[in-house]
Amino acid sequence: MDPCEIEFIGENRIISIIPNFTYDKIYLICGEFGPFRAGLPLNVPLWLAMMLKQKQKCRIVPPDWMDIDVLENIKEEEKRSRFFTKMPNEHYMVEAKLILGAAAEDVPNSSEIKTIIKDIWDIRMSKLRTSMDALMKSGGGYGRLDHLTMMEINSVKPLLPAAMDNLLRIQMKTKKTAPTSSLNTSSFSQSGTSQHT
Amino acid sequence: MESNVHLDLSDEEEEITAETVLKTLQTAWQNERLAPEILPHHNDMVECMLGQIQHMERNINKLAKTDLRASIHKMELNRIKFVICNYLKTRLNKIEKYCIHILNEERLRLETSTNYLTPSEYKYAQDYLLNIENHIKSVILNKVPSNMQALEMNKIAEYPNLQTHVFLKANEMVNGVVLEDLTGEDEEIDLEEGSQHILQYKPIADLVKNGKVQLV
């Protein structure tokens, strides 16, 4: 999938905003939101928050985890652990990118937070590369990937499944027990000539 | 101006809410995008959502153009339309690519009414195959010696690679998924709720279809 499609899916997450206008409840297909009261926080989907922000109709309330102390802890934990730690949010990268991109002024210490989130991402990605390498070397056709977020999984999609497919193909070829036809490669053959003889 | 036009869905009499329909569609879209083969259709959900969209669009037209609510609703509708379009397009791409294979399988499934394609998708697949056949005939076969004109469509069929590896998340506890191992030792694993894995599509194909796991 395309990264912007992952972003699209992430935009369905609910976040908190403080509107600067007053409106009745709005009934959307994905649920009802509101009533909007100027100055009072309420929950809306991320895409709606972004839209209102762009129209300068609200302030974004930074999610709880978007805080230097919390993120520093996560970063330390991520460094210490051999495994992937659980992220505060299934779409932390999408949320961070959108909120810090469109509403950096609503988040205290936004530039530090940006750096820490980037660090966490980098640590996790390097961990992911190491584990992929180990997985391939062990010749396994199965891996467990708990706590990886969708965006992280998506970033290895062009590589890992294809590599595992090829590994399997090689294993099957060397095994010779499995019929090669089950490899499902498409073949275009015209049978006319061979039948003619 | 009608200020109290409620764009709500409360007049809907079905038990499932529009919200549930939307969630189901989103999951179906995601699975369809990530699965190598075509999955059972969700035509009822698509139809239901298209109905909702129409209903919503009529209501939006009653609102003033400058009304903030109108732009919010429009944005949501555009998002939903994107999901539906992309979902249907993905299915059509698969139908075109694996046309012969899908039609062969579908004929068997129709006998037991467990069809994966909607009637219009089925018709589309048949027309598509017919066009391909006519095209091959008119461009190549009619111009080669008659003893070479035989065309076996099944031999040019393309198959989805079910052994490809996919990422998945378990929606509920699934016990004893058997992973075939080439060394002859089959491995059995359990998928705990919320856990994520990468493995071959084939052993979990049925779990995707009955919603026990979700491709990611």
C-alpha cells in the first residue's frame, strides 16, 4: 500500500480539539461529533481536526503521549529492549506528522518532540532491519511482529515478503519434492505445434 | 434558510448502523488490497453505503454553500467514496489479471451459492475473457496456419500466488494454524488476539475470509 493510504487510514483516529466557534452536534456517517462549544475541548476524527485547523477554526489538543518526558521514556525503553515496545498509538507517526505539520504552534516544545519521535522511529527501523536480516538468515518462513505499527510494516513491504517468497521458491527448487507447477508462475504456451507431430 | 436540517441517519431502520457498515467496508478494502487472491464480495455493504451517500448528498444540497457543516460532510463523503472506488477497482484489477482462474473457480462456487463475485462482476469477467479470446483470434490465430489455431484458454491462465507472504493481525484468538514446512515437519502456531505476524497467505486464507484475522 502507498504510505499516503496508511496516512488515510490513520486519519480516522480520534483526537481532541478546542474549537473557536459554536455549533450543534454534527451527524457524520462515521459517528456523531459535538456539540461544538467555543473554548471547550471535544473529540473528532483526525481528518476533521486537520480540516478545521486549516480553516483556523480550532486549536489541537496534543495527545497525552506527545510530551517530552513520555517520549524520552519510550525512547529509553526502545533502546533497552531487544524487542519492539508497544507504541502509545497505532499510528503515532501519522499523527505526529500531521499534527506537527499543521499545528506545530499548538504543541509545546514541538521541535524537540519532532526530534525525539524521529529518533524513536530510527531506532525501531534499525531494529526492524536487524530482525529481518536474522529472519532471512535463519531461513524462516514465519515471523512475529508484535507492536509494529502499520506505517512501519508498510515500509518493509516492498522488500520482506518478496524476499521470503523467493527464499521459499529456492527451498522448493532444491527440495524437488514439490511439483514446480505449484509455484504459480504464469506461462504462455501455444500447444499447436507439439500436438501436430 | 433551514437552520435545523439534521443530517442524521436515525431514519435508518436496519439494525446495523452506518458506522458499522463503514468500518466493515474499510476492513474489506484493506484486506482486498493486501490479499493475493480475490475475496468474497461485500456487495450489500457497498450498496448500503452508496444509499447513505445519496441520502447525505441530498441533505447537503439543502444547506447553504457557505455552511461549515456542508464542507465537513462533503469531505467525509469524499473519503468514503475513495474507499469504495478503490475497493471496487482493486477487485476489477484482480478479476482482469486472474480472469480465467477466477471464472473457473467461480463456476464451482456458484453451484453451492458461495460465490465471491457479484453478478455484475461475474458478467464483467465473462465479457473480459470473451474480448481477450476474440482479440487473440483476430490478431494472431486467424493469421497462422490452421493446424496451429487451437487455443486452450486454460493454458494461458494466470494464478494468484497463494504462497506469498503477508502481514496480519489477529482479531481474536486462533489456535493451531499449521505452517507447512518443506523439511516435512509442519509447525503449528497460535495467533493470540492483537498479535501480528508475517506468514504465508495459504494457511490463513480462510481466516481472512471469516474475519478472524485482518491483513495489515
